[in-house]
Amino acid sequence: MKKIIDVCYNAETGQCLDIYLPECRSFPVFLYFHGGGLEAGSKTDVMKISGFIHDAGQPTCHFNILRERGIDTRRVIIDESSPIYHIDGKGQYPPMLIIVSDNDMENRYEQTMLLVSTLKHFGYSDKVKLKIMNGGHCAYIAAEDESEESVFGKIIAEFINEVKR
């Protein structure tokens, strides 16, 4: 396995990541980011993506952006910074697994349902799989089943296997 250690994506704060790659030239990739830690980047970085997993995400204007603008972070705003703003009937989306907890953060469940509804409204019903989990915000990430295996890991593996078919 090839290791690329300490790839910095924010030199000012020293935020780095490690990448572990198989020795072969072509392979499937599962990339997982959580939370507001992603504060830079470009939506124009296009690559072939087989599927998306939207895990307890915030499809409206993110609380970090609201805070930077001096706006109460409890506000629900849809503008150019919001992922939901960019959904239209012109795009082609890969399959999406959208996960949310039934007792998630205040307003997160409703925002997620708005995302699902908007995707369906623009004709992407066949691309959307919704998984509603029991518990609080992201509680399923650390949850284990009766065999002490990762519940979240199994959900991800199942989705990846469905997309590969």
C-alpha cells in the first residue's frame, strides 16, 4: 500500500490528511468528510463519481458561512453557498444515499427532507435513497450492531455494492 502522509489542505492551521492507496493504477474510492471542516474548495473540480453519500449534511447555507457573515447560525438561508441552491433539471447526478437521524440537530431533519423533495421535484427520484436512522445527530456513526460491527460501515458497504451493480 502506498502512503501519502501529511497532505496539508490548510497551511495556516496545519490541517493535514493522510492518503492510503493500493498499488494498482485503477480502483474504487470512498471519500468521507464530516461537518464544517471543509471550508475551502471548488465545486468546479469535476471527476467521475459513482455515488454520493449525504450524511447528516446541511443542504442550506452552512452555519460556518452564516457565522462568517455575522448572521445567527440558527437561520435557514438558501443562496449560492447552499448545495440545495444548485439543484436543477439540467444536471446529471449519480445515485445518492441521504442519511439523517430522526432526532437530529434542530432543523436538520427538515432541511434534509427539503433536499430530498427538491431532488425529486427536479426528476431525480430514481437517484435518491433515503435512510432515516434512530437517535441524535450522527449517533449511527459510532453505533454497532449485535455482532459488534459498524452500522454506518454496513450502510456504506451496501450502498457501494448497489452502485457497483
